[in-house]
Amino acid sequence: MSLILLLLMGLFGVFLMVLSKRSIIDMLSENNKVVHKLKNAVWFQNHWYAGMFLFVMNATLFLSTGLILYILIYISIPFIHWLVIILATIGSFFVWVIIHKAWQSTNRSRVKMGAIGSSFYVLLSMVFMYWSWTLEPSYPDEDTFMKGLVLMIGVLIATIAGVSCFIFTGLSNKKAV
């Protein structure tokens, strides 16, 4: 399969997950241990602290996935890196749903918390853009097309992850009981 086809399939999958966010959110019960612990944590009810927690969780998930993918470079098992990417995406959505369920403050504070937490992906996207703008060949006559393509795909993926994170954590209102 081509890289573009895989990228489009991934984008379509994320788009479907965002469209069905209510059913994904409803799959996790309110009685989950992690949700209960976050609900009872005093610091989590402040949008700054909860947003920074989400920021750190996004950074941790991204960096640990990057580390696992880096380690998998040295192991020649075909297609296992795609499994890691899929599991990391599902894990990110799971964390966002937990944070959505645990949040108990106003919708305005929810938007602030979601904006703070998803800003990790905005910063990551800006770093990738800067790297692509300042991309220079390491040696004369080096073709930097593939490096630039990977960086632009990184910008696209980071932007989509940031928007998805913000939709799940900042724009999803609690379901009326």
C-alpha cells in the first residue's frame, strides 16, 4: 500500500471517531477507577491544572510512541509499527474520554482546559513547520524531498490530533441525565 493511501485511511478513521464521539464517550462508565480518582482530585477541578495534566498526558503518549517506534527500527518484524500507531491512537482517545468523563466544572472552563491540553499538538505542529522551513541538505546535492514530506505529514497528523483532542475534551458537553 502506498503511504498516501494509509494516511487517508487513518484520517478517515479519526474522522469517523470524531463523528461518533458521543457513542465512544458513552462506552466508558462513570464508575471507572481512573475517572473516579480524577473527579475526587481537588487539583483536577481547576482548568489550568487539568489542562496541564492533559498536556503532559499528550506529551507522554507521543514521546513513548516515538520511543517504541524508534526501538522497532532495530527489530525486523513487518507491519508491527502500524499496530503501535493504531494502539497509540486508540490510547489517546481513551485518555481524552477519561478526562472528559472526569471533568465537572463549567463548559467555559472545559473549553479552556481542552485548549491548554491540546496546545501540545499545536506546539508540535509549529516545531515540524519550523523544521520543514529550515530544512537544508546535509551534504551537497542531497535530495531533501522525503525529509520535507515526512515533516509535512507530521504537521498534518499533529494538527488532526490537536483538533481531535480539543473536540473530545473541550467541545463535548456532558450528556444531560
